[in-house]
Amino acid sequence: MGVNVGRGFAQYKSRGEAKVIAFILLEIFVVIIEAVLYTIFLRKYSDVPVPKWKPITYALVANAASFAVGLCLANIIPGIF
């Protein structure tokens, strides 16, 4: 949701380049927040030890998949975004 809010603000205030930069920066921010939260909660509630790389990899892969699906949807239904 934060990414969409930031992207909407960039669309309202700036040109295309600013939209792309804002989107990339916000995506990086979301990945970092998710990785930290996954690391904290998986270590706290998991029955087995969780290596550091797993939550980070999960956050990266999940966001990459979400980005790819969103990109496909944007090409199919451009007015939705």
C-alpha cells in the first residue's frame, strides 16, 4: 500500500523519471521492512532454527513475483494502475 501511495504522489507531482525513481526506492524500502519482519517473526515463532538468508531471500522473491504480476497486469489493463 505504501508503494502505491508514494507512486500516486510522484505521479501527481512529477514527470515520468520521478515516478520510476520513487517506485524503485519505495520497493527497496518495502523489501527491507519485510525482510526484517520475516527475520524477527520466523526466528521468534519457528520450531526449527531459521538461517538469516531465508527470510531475506523470501522477501526478495515474493516482491519480485509481485512486481512481475503487476507489470503483466499493467500491460493487460493499463487503466487499473
